[in-house]
Amino acid sequence: MSLGAPEGWTRSGTDTVTWFKRFEFGDYAKLRTFLDALAELAKETGMHPDNIGFGRDYANISLETRVTDAENAALAEFAESLDRLAKTV
């Protein structure tokens, strides 16, 4: 079973795994674009972050999963999609 978080994400927990990443942006407009794209991605995939905290130029994202291969793979794909979104804004 692969329990490691994607590159750039930190992992914590045992029974329920939490992956965390801080995304930083040059200004609020870029952050807002990212958050809007994240909302669309969540709507399309049916996957949603468990926690989002943000300020003027950053967003802290937490994703949680039970420790199963299927959930881990789906979560990794969602996390990697967020990484790609952050690079496009």
C-alpha cells in the first residue's frame, strides 16, 4: 500500500491520513483564481478538501483519507490536480 503524499505535500496520521500543502501566490487575484478553479475541480470530481484556510496571498489545503489503496490513489490524483492548478494562475 502506498501511503506517501505526492511531492510537496506533507503527510501525518495513521488510521486517517492527512496531507497538507501551503500554496502561495503573488496577490489576492491569483489566489482567488486558484480558489475558483479548486471549486470547479471539486464539483467535477466529487472530491473536496477537508480544510481550506487562506489569507491575502496563500491557501492552506488539507486532504484526509482512510488508509486504503483506492482512496489513496484518488486523493493523490486530486492533490496533483491542485498542484497543476496552482502553476497555471
